[in-house]
Amino acid sequence: MAAGTKDDPWQLKTPPGSSDYTMYRDESADPPVIVCQVGSTRLTYLANAIDDLHAWLKEQGDWVPLGAADEQKAAADGTVEAWGRSESNPVGGWYGTRKGYRGRFGMYLPPLLEALGLAELTHDARNNSIRAL
């Protein structure tokens, strides 16, 4: 498995397997972030999202829908996407750090948790779910 650094990023696929993207931790950022490169689009998420999402999924105790949505669209209640922008999560709001590109948390973070051995994902054409391991 890759080291998750800029020089050795994680190589990931979206849950349906339709798109490739990379992620890596940038510890030099303040606070540290996870950089997600999808084609020419660069998104960033707070690095503590990995541990926080895993802990939340363990609390849920079962499959949770991903509910990926762009920042401008509402996220369905009870989804990973909704939790990733909720005022009740550990950071009190968005894990995405780049205004206009803060959404899609439910699309890009779950495959990373799966690659790290923290969660299991479904890989259907749509309406995928995740559960903690």
C-alpha cells in the first residue's frame, strides 16, 4: 500500500469504480489536511476526518449510506455526506476546507477508509453504503 504522501499517494477508485483519484496527507498544512486530486480538481479535507469518520461509523453499528453531494446541494439526512458537514460532528461543520469544493465527502473519504482497513464499502453503480470494521 502507498504511504499516503505527496510522492506516494493512495491510488483510489470511487465506490462504483467509475473514477480514479489520489489522496495524500499534507502534514505541513495548518491544520493538516488530506489532499484529494480528481483529474484537475483539487479538494482538501481536514486530516482528522479519517479517525472521526471511523469513530462515527462504529457508533452507527451498521451500514450507512454515503449520500455524496456537491457543496451546493443538500445532503440526505443520516448519510456520511450529511455527517461530514453537520454542526454536530467533532469539528462543528464542514471537513472540506476549500470553499466551493467542500462537498463530496461521502464520495471520496469512504474508499480511503476501506483502503486503510477501517471500513467496508458496497460497490454498486449507485446508492453505496459503508460500515466500520
